[in-house]
Amino acid sequence: MKPTSAPFLLAIGMLVGGCDSDRLTQFSTFAAAGTQYVQNFHELTTQAGTALIASDSATLIAARNMAGASVVAAHAPEYSTNLQKEDQLIEENLATLQKLDAQATLLGSYFSAITQLTNGSAASQMTTSADALLDPINKFNPQIEAAKVGGQPIKNYVQPSANLIVAHFEVKALDTQLQKASPIIDQALTLQEAAVTAIAAEMKASLGASLETRESTEVIDPYVGGGTLPATWTANRQAFLQDDVAVTGLSSAQQAITELHNDFQKLVENKESTIDFSTLLSRVQQMSTYISAVGSTTSSGAQK
């Protein structure tokens, strides 16, 4: 058998090293996008909680006005029970949002740790930091799975998928980390994706039907009616815009987490594929745009 030449071995080594070097760069891009997603997600969960409370309160007020105060008073036990049920459902949804927010914080910390892989000298530190986050994330996964949105457990929204097959990477720190971390992170992203889908559906159901009517009766009609604007007009407009942006923002979050999850699976399953992160970055930027819109609306309302 003809011996393998040293130049050939060197060329192979450079090729393998180049592939993993490219992959490290891609992981860095992915982690940066993931970190930004988490920052945006914190803002959106706050918006979603506020919008859910505001919408439910508006619905309850409308029902009370339609029935009449005297009728409500005459049937106080029944209306009290209904109000308590609504409170319980909202509290359940808010608790789910808090759990999702906490899980997202852990994922954001993990993404930050992964970025250290781009610096060879920090590989040991990265491994320690990332490993310390895996157990808390893994413990959170069943809590998220059992959490409810609109009375339904999040596990009902999980889409079936094949088991993740992790590719072998020549960079030892990367390979070791992904072999043990990928199933845990993949499950966490799966649950985030299912939860955001559930929350977006709940938001659309609770807000969608009323937003158009609210804009017409509370914002547009008073503005073009020719009379003096009511003192509550600015607050009504701000509330409408915040709720509208919250619904749209959750839709963008749904697209972003789906893209984030898909790109993670591509990264760990096929080290030779070239991943175009433009869609992921675009989705994350859309979330940022909606958050900025809410900030501008709130700021504008506070100045009037």
C-alpha cells in the first residue's frame, strides 16, 4: 500500500479545520440572533400579559354594561363566579408567560456561553458555563410542557418531529458540548415554539374580534366626529395600539422562534451545510420593530 503523503494529510487537516472554523462562525451568528430574540421576547411577554388583562377587562365591562348594573347586582353570586373564573384563567396565562420568560432567560445565557466557542482560549470556561445551564433548562422543560394557555397544556401544541442526530465536530469542546446539550436545547426550543404558538392563538382569539370595533368607536369616530375629543381619547388610542402591536408582535415572535429552532437543528445535524441566517435575522428584527413601536406609543401617550 502506498504511504499517505504528509502534504495530503496536511491538506485534509486544513480542510477539516476550515469546515469547523466556518461552523464556529455560524454558531456565533446563531447565538447572537438567539440572544437578541430572548431580549425581544422579554418585552413581548410583558406586552402580552398587559394586553390579555386589558382585553379581558374590556370584555367584562361590556358584558356588565349590556346586562345593566341592576341585573348584575341581582345576580351577584353568578357574576362573581364568572369573574373569579376569568381571573383564574388570566392568572394561569400570566404564570405561563412568566415561566416562558424564565426559560428564555436561561436559553439566552446558554447562547452567550456558546459564543465563547469562537475563542479557543476560552473553550474550558465556555464548557463550564454552558454545562451549568443545562440542568436548569432541562428541569424547566417539563414545567413548560405542563403549563397551560387558555386552559390547554402547551404539550398539546407541540409538533411531532424526528429525533435530533448530532453530527461529529472536530473541535472537541464543540463536539462534547453539543452531544450532551443538543437534546435538551432542542426540547426547550420545541416548547418555546409551541408556547408562543399557543399564546399567539389565545391573543388573537381574545383581542382580534374587539380590536377593529375599538379602533372605530374609541379612536376614529371621536376624532372625525367634529366635536370635542373626549379626555380619554389619547389613553384609548394608546391602549388600542399597544394591544394591536402585541398581537402582531407575538406573530413575529412565532416566526422567529420557529426559524431559530430550524436553524439550530441544521447547525447540529449537518456540519457541512451552509446556513443562510438572513430569514432568522429578519424575523428577529421584525420583533425589534414592533417593540420600538410600542415604546414610541407609550412615550407619546405619556407626553400628552
